[in-house]
Amino acid sequence: MSNLPPPSTPEPGPSYEPTSSNPPTAAWDQPTSSPSSAPIPPPPPGFSNDSGARNGAGTASLVLGILSIVTGLFVIGIVLGIVGLVLGIIGRKRAKRGEATNGGAALAGIITSIIGSLVSIAMIVFVVVLLSSGSFSSLVDCLDDAGDDPVAQDRCERDFEDDLFGG
């Protein structure tokens, strides 16, 4: 057999009762306070959520400029282009004053807004010229006369193209 002593049971220690003479020692033992009285520590360097940059105008200008190009075939493209141009100018001015950090995006927004506006204006001019030309009214009259006859409709189409493009 072995010469080891028999296992003993530990004796219970003193119970812990927080009192003013016995202060808490761990963080979870600290008394709670209201959130307004506890100071909030500053974020670590590089993690500030207040960078001071006001990049919204430049970013919005770029988004609106792209949308004005996409919707350039419709009248809404010119509206988006004008708003995008104004926001782009605001964004560039903020970047020059150091209030924004996305001067390049604002410039791209200005360029895309101008392109989108020009596409919209060109489409409006094209539609107005087309509708006011005698060729369009001749096409409408010819198609009315053609009815459901596909051969006559093709002839109307060829005549219209010849009128437009001088063929």
C-alpha cells in the first residue's frame, strides 16, 4: 500500500459581504453608475468617426452624373445632370477649401453630369426635329393607308428612311 495521507476536505473560507471597510476588488464588483455620469473614453487613433470631411456633395454628384447618362434618352436625364453639376461644383469647392477629400469624385460627377445633360438635350432636339418634319407625318399617313399589309408597311419604312437620310 502507499504511504500517502488520506485526502482532506478544504475548510470553508470567510464569506464576502461588501461593506465600506471591505471595498470591491474586481471590475464586476464595482458599483454601477448612471450612463450620463460615466465619461466615455476617446476612440483610439485612426478610429474617429468625425473625420471632418464633407464628401456627400461630390459623391452625390458622381451618382447623379452616372444616372443622367443612363437616363439620357429621357427628359429626366437633363434634370439629374443639372442637379449633379451643381452638387459637383459644391463638392469641388469643398475639396479646394480642405473640407472634403473627394475632389476627384466631384470632378468626375461634373463631367458625367455634363455628358448626361448633353445626351438628353441631343435626344430632345432629335425628337423635336423628327416630329416637326414632314417625313414623320408622311410615315404616319403611309402606315395608316397600309393597314395590316406587311409589304406596304415595309415600303412606308423605306420611304421614311429615304426622306430622313437622303437615299
